Amino acid sequence: MADYSIILSYFEHIKGEPLNTEELAEISTYFKRETIKRKTLLMKAGDSNTRHYYVEKGLLRLFIIDQNGKEFNILFAREKQWIGDLGTPSETPYFIETVENSVVFSISEDNFNILYKRYLKLSNYIRKSYVFLQKRFVSILSKTAEENYDELLEDHPELIERLPQYHISSYLGVTPVFLSKIRAKKSKKDK
Amino acid sequence: MADYSIILSYFEHIKGEPLNTEELAEISTYFKRETIKRKTLLMKAGDSNTRHYYVEKGLLRLFIIDQNGKEFNILFAREKQWIGDLGTPSETPYFIETVENSVVFSISEDNFNILYKRYLKLSNYIRKSYVFLQKRFVSILSKTAEENYDELLEDHPELIERLPQYHISSYLGVTPVFLSKIRAKKSKKDK
DNA sequence: CAAAAAAAATAAACTAGTTTAATAAATAAA
DNA sequence: TTTATTTATTAAACTAGTTTATTTTTTTTG
């Protein structure tokens, strides 16, 4: 049987004390452990009743494709992070794709809601997501692309290493060409 | 005694059935009904353990002031809407101000959390806020200011009427000058 | 209601970021 | 390991949005 220790210890962590036998069983039943190759779509616009994913290993992105076919990365999830459309069960406008080969625990919206009632701290996931997005929103609105890149470089250097540049530019809300320009300017300055 | 019917019927609504005596008492105890003149600050950057507000009458805004002293409106709350910093109790980077003379029900973070456990649907407030912000984020990122203005005009014409133009421009992430330009262009086109 | 103050409009010069296209470098595949 | 494909760079012309300053309109207040 698959190794559920990562998701179990996550729940133990949010519960604050050891899980009992029923709890262990319930969680292992609700979650499905999936091993997924990179560049695989887990969710696409139009889907309803989408699943939530907790990342054991790898890197995923949640993005949207606008009316001109341009992609915008909204967020990335790496080890020990959640990703999913919180607007589910209604039709999602989003896509989720693995950026690297990944291992995730997925859970349906319904089961997620059941656990949600038992583990109130699970709401921290939503609350934290909100706080994170709000910060990011303000950053993008009030700062230049260069400042936002610097901030990302400062706060999440590992993300920059793991992501192709065009995913970073899309996350920063600029074109790959412009990000390349920013980087060129920087590397000149560094000398 | 102040009229708590608005906040009570909100909780009755999210409960889905009539409130009993203790519930009525608890809610009325936790909330403080406040009448506030326009342009009054209810929350400012640096505050901790900030309160959440449910609007009975009026219009409020949540905004941030960036390093250059420029304001950015993140969201507005009108009748029957919540506003507050979901990142509380930690130090908030935000400001909340009344745009119109308003009547609100305010509640502390602690009491909010107590009710949160009893009325799980209260989490819809957070979830909806998140979904709303995510949508708005994508809009601002992927659309031009003119398209975003059109969308606001389409979806929330009443907001545009109630708000001074500089608050709208700040919400759209552009300068008042540019919004004025957009509007001038439009009114020419309309003829 | 007149005067003062705040908000909106207009104009012109400017800049951050886009677009298109061509080239170079890196990665994947055969 | 050579070829094909994907990703990143560079350049140049362009545009959406900014800045600063002035004028007009609207709102507030004494």
C-alpha cells in the first residue's frame, strides 16, 4: 500500500496531537496518492467539482488562459503546500499543471469539506492563501516588474531555480522578453 | 438598545434556520453596532488584532499605502458585505476607511473565531473573498485599464455612482488622470 | 449663497512594458 | 552525439499608462 505518512503527519500537525485509528483510516481513505509526470494537466477550465492537491514532492502551477490565449500563473505549490480552486464546486476558470514530476495527495471537494469540519485549522489553508494573494496583488499593482522580480529572488530563490523563465515572467505579469531585459540589466550592473 | 436585526438575520441566513435564544444573545453580545461618519479611519497599518466589519448601511474601503505614499484600493464593502483584514491578529499593512456615512457591526478576531466554529458557513466569507480577489487579480493582470473599467461599469454600476473617481482609478490600478482619459474617450465614442 | 477646497479634465512630455522578428543558447530526442 | 525543439536574448518600433502642470467643474463649508 502507498505511503501516506506525509499527508497523515500534515493532519497530525494541524490537529496538534496524534491521530487516532479512525482518523488515520479516514484520511487515508479520502486522499489518493498520485504520481504524475511533468507537464501533466490535473485540472482545466470548465471542470467542476475539482480536487484539492497537497504536494508531497514536485512543483505545480495554477494558471489561467485569457481571451487572447495568454497564460498567467497565479500561484505555484511546492512540497507541503496546497493547490486547488477554492471556488469549486462551480465551473473553474483555472488550469493546474505539474511543472516537475510530482507526487501529490488529491481529495475531492466533498471529502475536503468533511475534513474541514473536523480540522478547523484546515481553514488556515484558505486564509493563508487569501493573505498571500492579497499581498501579491498589491505588489503587482504598486511595484515595478523589476522590484517584484527582486522580491521573488529574495523571498523564494529556490522557486526561481526550479522554474523556467517564462513561468516566472507570467507570474510577475510581464512578457518573457521584458523579464529577460530586466535580467540583462541586472547582470550588467553586477559587474 | 440598538437594533441588531441586520446582523441577526445574517446569521440566521447562514445557519439556515431560526436562531435560538442563546444564539441571539451571543451574537448581540459579540457585535458592536457603530455609526460612523464618512472618511473615518477604522483600521490603520500597524494595528494588530483588528476587527471585522459587517456593513448595515454605507460604503467602506480597504486600502494600502505603498512606499511612495500612493494609495491602492483593494476592495470595497457595501450593504451586507464583510470587510476586514483576514491576516489578523498579526500587524496589518492595511487601512479601512468609511467612504460614506456608515453603520457597521464590528467584532473582534477572537469572537469572530468563536462564531466561526459554530457557523461553519461563515467560512464562505473568506472563501468568497479569496475567489473574488483571484478573479480581480487575473483581470488586472490580463486586461487593459479600459476593459477593467468597462467590466466594473457592467458588473457594479452602483459602485461607480457612489465612489469618487479617484477611488475607482486606485481600484483599477491606474492614475486618476488616466481614468479621466478613458472616460473622455468613451463619451466621445458615445456620440 | 459666496468663497474656499476638493475633484475632474486636458495637454504634453515621458517611461515601463509590449510586440514582432531574428539570433543564440540550452534541452530533449533520436 | 548530432539534430530537432524549446527556451532565452537582443534589438527596434510601438503603446498603455505616468507625471507634472494648468484649468475647469463640483462639492463643501462658513
